[in-house]
Amino acid sequence: MLDHFGFLAPFYERFIPPPDGARWKELLDLPVNGRLLDAGGGTGRVSGQLRPFLHQLVISDESPKMLAQAREKLHCCTAVAHAETLPFPDASFERIMVVDALHHFAHQRHALAELVRVLKPGGRLVIEEPDLHKFSVKLIAIAEKAALMRSKFYTPEAIRDMLAAHGLQTKIETDGRFAAWVIAEKL
């Protein structure tokens, strides 16, 4: 398997700027006196903006090189881990975010079950993915296949339904252009 993200790590943020941190603050319902897990968080380009609004930031990713960038920049806690086998106890996090990464996880259903497992009752999980309903996203999905990435894209409704199957209360928001957010709360 090609290490696409290890190769991109040194200059990833030069080409992919972070999205609006204020939007993520709203989606995650911050501030919170607790821990935030950025699963598949790479360099922490999004979650790093949210540090002032939480007690602790933890970034997990399977790319040690991406996490090295996060540690150097943010001086935060990192964990080299696959989202399908997170090294955290049950109910460890008040908030979890997955930014443009679910389609890169090898086994998305297992990853979602793990995210639900480590989410505390009353916690919130927000997943941002490209909206597969959009033609431009379909082209990106084809390009990632051509680049030998293991990407598997789901519609926002499919992600919502997978989370609802775990008993989470869910809703979908979109920007109408490219991104969709599935917001889930653990009761």
C-alpha cells in the first residue's frame, strides 16, 4: 500500500488550508470541559484551531509522519492508530471529529463502531465528508481510486444511518457545494 499521507505530510497544509474553525466550534458545540478526539486528524489542521475551547486535544491517525507535524505544531497528544482499533478506553471523549477522513478508513463500519465506543454518553460526534451527491465529489472519488487510495465514499444519509444503527441521534447539514456534516449525539 502506498503511503500517500506520509509523502504529503511535510507540505500538506500548504495545499489544503484549514476550514473555518468557527464553523467547527458550532458543529461540536464547544466549549466543553473535556477531551476532543480528532480521528484521522493528520496534522491537526482543523482541531488545532479548537484547542482554546476544550480541556485536551488528542489526534489519532495511522500516519506517523502526519502526527509528527501535529506534535511539532500543536504540542498535543497523538496516537498512531487505525480508526477501527482505537487505543482508548470506552467513553473516553466528550467530542469526536472526523474531517474528510472517513472515506480513507479501511473498514468504515468498524471505525464508526469504535468511535461510538469511545464517545461518552451525552457526547457529540461530527463527521465531515465530501457530499457524494455532488458531481465534483464523484470525480474526486474516481481520482482517488486511480491514485490507488483505498477510498470508499458514502452518502451523508448512509453515514447517518450507520450511526443511527448504534443508537445515536443524528442529523445532516450541508454547505450546498461540496461538504456534508453528519452530527450525532450519544444518549
